[in-house]
Amino acid sequence: MSNFNEIKEKIAELKKELRAIIVAHNYQRPEIQNIADFVGDSLELSRQCTEIDAQTIVFCGVRFMAETAAILNPDRTVLLTEGSAGCPLADMVNIDELREWKRRYPRASVVCYVNSSAEVKAESDICCTSANGVKVVDSVANDDIIFVPDQNLGHYISTQTKKNIILYPGFCYVHHRIKPEQVKLAKQLHPDAKVLVHPECRPEVIALAEAALSTSQMLCYAKASSHNSFIIGTEEGILHRLYQENPDKSFYLISNSQICTDMKKTTLETLARTMELRQNIVTVPEEVRLKAKQAIDGMLAIS
Ligand code: 13P
Ligand code: SF4
């Protein structure tokens, strides 16, 4: 029996022992997506976390996603498969910086992207993901909104709403480094392909795209479309499901640097080790959790 199969068997045994469910983000390695009980985008994973019938949630993703699971499931154990897997975008705003921005714009409400720490969520009025940002912003009564931490998603939302969005200057290096010239080149190479990008991309890149979509929205778009080829502007992990769900269609990345190092830290080995040692337990202090939960519940109520 191969080592690969042994690890998979071990994970299956540990799942029973821990009464666990394994959830994974669309950017995870193919073998992790294949072994997971549920794969999705940030919104789907948040929703899934409210419907889970298990004692342990094993999260294959990055810290803020596991924290969201812990915020919504205080009675369950949440394990993050790789303790050091963070999101550099989420780390671009901390609680002190957000409080400073709130002092600067005292009349504005705060919408935080789910890619943020539990403390930042607790200090925000409502949370959003890339799938529901426009809907969430439109649901806020206030016309002035501080949006943290992603400037590109905030800018994209500002083009779809009448609200006055005050942009915090954070960005995701994976999406921000995609340049419009690279999109133009990809279009020259694949003239029949539709361009689908994530709203974390620069405005100049989004302007060249057919649509700006969350990762799961991209999957739905590609499946429903009568087109056969697509240029993809998000992390390369999405290709696994795109090809699985559309074996006869073609997908091209804009560049070869669409890789999120933190998302790739989870391997079958780290997954098995985390479960075996019950390590990387993600917890959120109760006071922070209750406030952060309000921001997430507000989002889930309108999504
Ligand atoms: P989605 O919400 O579209 O899955 O995106 C999450 C993310 O981290 C994007 O970089
Ligand atoms: Fe964070 Fe970007 Fe990685 Fe998504 S792709 S987890 S936003 S660093």
C-alpha cells in the first residue's frame, strides 16, 4: 500500500475518532479538496459552519477562516491544519489601526471583509465576503462606510453602489500583482476566452474582465456559460474544481504567480498530524467572539 493511501486511511480513522468534518477552501491543494467533506468559498464555508453536525471541525484553509468557524461554533473544537497559515491581507489591519480610522471618520459605519481577524470583526458593524460585498454595503443604513482591509474589493463595491466608501489601503499580494498588461497578453493568446477575475484584483484588471466574482461564483459562471474557454484571475487552486466540473472546457491562468503560499501549507501529512495530535486548536476569547459573531450573523442574515 502506498504511503499516500496509508495517510488517507489514517485520516479516515481519525475522522471517526474525533467525530470530525473536514472543510476546505477552493484554493487548497487538489488532494486536500478531494478528501474534504465540503469545499467552498468564504461565504459557503461560513454558512456551512452553522449547519455542521460534528464535534470537531478540521479547517483546511487560513486562520481567519478557522476563526470564523470557531466564532460560529463555540461548543465545537476547531483545528487549523497548519498553525502558521495566515492571510497577509487580513494582517494588514489590526484593532488599533481600525480604531484610529473610526476616530478619523466618526460618522462612518465599518464594513469588514471576512479576511480579517476576530478582533477587527468585533470592532466592525458588519462583515462581508467577496460574494456578497455589494449586498452587505447596500444593507447598511449609513451612507458613509469605512471598508477594511482590501482596497480593491472596496473599490469594486464602490462602483456597484451609491454609498461613499472610504478605502483602507490593504491588498492581497496574489491578486494585486496581476497587471493589466498580463491580462491583455492572455487575451491575445486566447482571443476566444472570457476573462473572470476575483474582486481582490486591481480596478484596471477588473475593467478588462467579463466579470468580477468570488471563487464559487466563478465555478457557477463557468458551468452555466456556453463559452468553452476562460482566463482566470485568482489563486490557481480553483483550477481543480473548474476542470472537475467542466472536463471539456479550457482554463488559463493570467500569470504563473497566482499562488497563495499560506493556502498551500496544508498537505495530507499536516492534515493527518494536526488530527492525530489534536493541535492548532483555534479559539476566540468570549467577549471578542460575541461581538464578531454579530458582524458575521448580520452578513449571513442578508446573504
Ligand atoms: P473567496 O471568498 O472568493 O473564496 O475568496 C477568499 C480569498 O481569500 C480570496 O483571496
Ligand atoms: Fe489572503 Fe490573498 Fe491568500 Fe486569499 S489569496 S488567503 S486574500 S493572501
